[in-house]
Amino acid sequence: MKGTDHFKRTIQMYLEQRAEEDTLFAQRSTATLPRT
């Protein structure tokens, strides 16, 4: 696995966890984050 793939996956996991914990963040992020 390339380092950039690992970095992207780590950031994606953080953002998903943050969205679960913070409803305002979740509302904003669903409109702006690309889904993979």
C-alpha cells in the first residue's frame, strides 16, 4: 500500500468518526466530502 493511500484512509476514518459524534459537522460534511 502506498503511503498516500494510507493517509487518505486515515483521514477518511477520522472524518467519519467526527461526523458520528458531531451532528453539525455531519450535516456540513455530507454536502462537501467526496464519497469513495
